[in-house]
Amino acid sequence: MLSTKNFSYNYKYQDFFIFVGLLLWIAIFNTYSLTTNIWFTYASCILALGFCLLPVLIFSFLKTRLKSVLSRNRYVAHWCTCFFILLPLFTDIAFYLQIAKLDNTVFISTALAAVALEIMLIANQYYQKKVQHIKWIKKIGLENAVLITIILLAATISVMAVSSLDNPIYQRKGFRLVGFEFDIKLLLFNFGTFLGFFSQFLIMYLCGYLLFLINSRLLVSKILKEKGLFIYLLTLSAIIAVLYPLLAQLLISLPINTVFGRSIFVTNPFELENAFGAFAIMLISLPIVLAMQWGKQNNRILSLEKEKSQTELDLLKQQLNPHFFFNTLNNLYALSLQKSDKTPESILQLSELMRYTIYKGQEKTVKLSQELDHIDDYIQLQQIRLQKNLNFEFNKQVKNDQVDIAPLLLIVLIENAFKHGIEPADDTASLKLSLISNDNTLVFSCENSFDPEEVNEIKGIGIDNLRKRLELLYPNRYTLEITTIANIFKAELKLQLT
């Protein structure tokens, strides 16, 4: 069985696999009608078209990595170079190399198909991230989507029917045919006829939609789920016996049956052909209905898992925040005993830290700049309190400090360093922080000196809770490495932000 990690790894190359599928289908379409040298021709097509699509295949294979290491502008530049410079160039070279005896139009069509497929993949990605989460779109659902499709289909066929009026090409033995025609002028002058056609086509399709709804809301969700397949088939047969003569009589009485040549609805509504049509609609819609039922059940499971994860995350935050403030209040208590002049400044720093934790800490994400300000406030508070030398260094290489990050992640490593490494030190302690980030990735490392005998203490509750929070917030998108060399403890966190 494949592990989740391996599955996630393979998922990175999904676009590459899709483009390979495009390549194979085009090769199949250029081979299926042959009777000799079939496999040789198939292999030649794959070789020739594979060279044509070589830039696209390489780019799609590296796409996930490019997104993680490049800025958005540089990624777009690479994308444009691949599809608008290299793809036309390799298409032209493939044609002149004559690896396979293919027409120039095949190479051009392949290149255009690759561009169209990439645009569809981008549109789907945008839909997944932005569009499908819009409330009114989520409320549409599959049933309403089917209804909207039926209305659009009825309107389209009605427009084509009106546009085909008085055209001798579509006259057959006293009947009219619906041609693939769109004439706005005819539509405007015959708008009443369009409404008549539209209402009748809509009634015809709504009869099928009624059977679809019965199958969805009653037969599958109730009968099949609770009573089993045998009772489902018997109930399906009984419902069709009740409905099909009535629906057939309605469809037979529609005037379009005398206008357009049709053989679907025979004169007798009790003809078994009408029953077979109803059975066909039910059986064809069954996979769709089953997919809908599975989708609803899966959404419920995901919703429960999300609620559970949020509850766990809230509990982890409750464990982290008291731990942090308990240490800070101890610090202020120590300063007050010493009657230090730095006490008011420390209280002010603490108020800023509390304000951030209480308000920003409850949000899903904050700006990286806000998290860095919080870290600076914390370190300033600790430096005011410490009565020892601290070799401190913070190296920042931040290309964009407005990227979103989950709050109160980085501070855990710094707090852990102070509590278990710097505070107990008898001599001069050291703390070295490093932050390197761009639009897609963030790498934060925290190095501090510590007593090697306290190695078990330094990997305390703070680190354990941080791992749990990372698993909930950035599943499969983070690494947290802990290393100890001599008296140096290093924690390095890598986050995939997008």
C-alpha cells in the first residue's frame, strides 16, 4: 500500500502525467485507422510529438519545484518562455526533422492543444483556490447545476431551431430539422416562436430531470441505502410503471412532435419503448447520483475532521500561551524584586506581546511583518531582563514581508531557546536567528548554546506542541529538524507557504 507521503510526492507530477496522456491520445488518433505497421507508426508519432512537446513536458515535470523556488514574476517569465518561445520553436524543428511522416497541421494542433490544456489547468487551479469557495457557488450544488444545464440546453436548441426556419437544407418530408445555426436577426423577428420552442423543449428535458430527482432524493438516498439493491430495483420498476405512461402522454401531446421529425415518442404512451427510455434515464443517472451521495458523505467527514482539527489547534494554543506568559511574568517579578528602572519598559513590552497574542493569535494567518515585530518585542523584553552577556544575531533575508503565515509559530523556537538554553547558562550565552523567505517558502533557524546535560529538557512541551500545530496547519508542507552539536542546539523550520 502506498503511504500518504509517497502519494503526495507523486501528486506533484500530476500535470506532467496529464500532458503525457495528451501526447498518447494524439498518437492514438493518428494510428487507429491503420492496418499495417501499427505499433511502429504509434511509436514514431510518440517520438515526433514528444519532441514537439518536450519543453512543456519538462516544465510540467518541474512545475511544483519552480513555484516553490521562484518569485511569481520569475515563474510567469519561465511559463511564457516555455509556451510562447520554446514550444513554437520545438514544433517547427520537429516538423523539419521528419521523425514521423506527419502533416504540419498535426504538430501545430498538438502545440495548440498543449497550450489550451495548460490554460484549462490554470483555470481549474484558480477555481479550486478562489471560485469554488464563494458562498453562492457552493450553494448551487450538482442538482441545481444539472437544472441550469437543462435550461441552457433547451434555450440553445430553441435558438438553433428558430435560426433554421425556412432554410431548405433542414426540410425533410414535411418535417423541420434543427441545424447548427445561430441567426440573431431571425431570433428577434421570431421571438414568440422561440418562446414556444423553448417551453416545449424545457418540458421535455424536465421530464427526465424529474426522474433524476426521484432517483437522487428517494431511490438511492433512501431505498438503496437502507433496503439494498433488490428492493431498489423493484421500487424503481414500480415508479416507472406509474410515471412513464403519464410522462409519455405529455410529451406526445407537445406540438413540436408535429413540427420536428421525431421517433422517440410513439403514438401509444404505453409502448415499452417509452418505458425503456425512462429506465435508461434512471440507470444513466445512477453513477451521478451515487457520486453525489458519496460527495455529501465525504463533505460531512471532512467537516467533522476540520472541526476536530480546529479544536485540537485551540487546545494547543491554550497550552502555549499560558506557558509563555507564565515565564514572562516570572521575568517581571524578578525585575520588580531588583527594583530595576527597566520594569516599566518591560511591562509595556509585555502589554504589546499580550495584545498580539490575544487578538492576532486567534486569527488564521497574519502578515510576516507582524510576526517579526512580535519576535522583536519578545527579544527586547528578554534582553532587558537578562543580567548576563548574550551574543545575539538575527539575519533576515525577506523578499516580501506581506506574505501570510500562521501566528505564534516562530516565537516557540525562540522562547524554547531562552528558557532551556540561555537562562540556565552560567557564562556568556549565544543566540543566532536566521530567516530566509520569498513568496512561496520560509526557512527559519534558531541556534542557541545550552548545557548538553539538559538536552532532554530543551526538547520540551513547546517543541512537541509546535509539531502538532504544524501538522494541523501545514500538513505535508513543513519540515522541522532538530540537531545538537557539542553545546549548540539548532532548530530549523521550513514552510511551504503556497
